[in-house]
Amino acid sequence: MIRPHRLFTAGLLLLAVLAAPARAADPYFADDGIAVKGADVVAYFTDGKHVAGKPEFEHRWADRAWRFASARNRDLFAAGPEKYAPQYGGYCAWAVSNGYSAPVDPDVWRVVDGKLYLNYSRSIQGRWVLDIKGNIVKADKHWPDVSRKLAGK
């Protein structure tokens, strides 16, 4: 026999799940629809440097064209884009930590705890690296609002 209070609790839980707003996909920074200014985001992890992607090794994800230096890198990305895609939609991590967005220079990056972070410039990255962990915490807090603004919501 199901007790009324358990049925009521289960109903409330189901209602909460159904009423929760769906999270929209992060708006990724792109120039002319090309993510990260054409940089091969897998290469940051595998080669430890910025490598330009090529149009012939393109993959569409998150409504953006992502370019890669090789078919292998394209296929790695396609198998798990969240593993390689930059944090904060590819916008400057320093800017997001301060509650706004800014474009990035793909030569100015850092992988921290297996995640890719990009910055606007070397001088801005110099500020960001003074407190990487603290800036990530702040950016994680600000990203939902910054993301909504970028999406026009």
C-alpha cells in the first residue's frame, strides 16, 4: 500500500522536474560562424599549442563550425565535444569572471584541470593567472547571466 504522504512527495518531485526550465546550449563565440577563430581546440590538449584548423576538417556542433588540423582531431572532438570545447562559450575567461563577455586571441590560452580557458590578450591573461582558481569560481558564478545576455534572453 502506498502511503498518501509518499504519493504526495513523489508528485511534488515530478512536478518540480517537469516545471524546471530546460538549459539552453551555451552560446559559443564565433567569427562568421567559425568557433574559436578557426583554432583546432583538440590541439591545445594533444599538441600543447594553438594550431590553426583547416576547412577540410570541419565539424558542426553547437550551431558553429569547428575546424581541426587533422581528421583525427576532428573525430576526437566529434566523439566528445564537451571535453575539448572551451569554457564560457569560448569567450574570455577573465571577462566572464568579471561579469561580461569579450572575444579571445586563440594564442592566449591555458588548460586547467582538463578544461580549456581562453583570454582576450596576454596582458589580460596576466591578470587572470594571478588567481586562476578564484577567477574560475567567479566566472562559473557569472556565466549563466552572461550566457543569457549573449543569447538575448
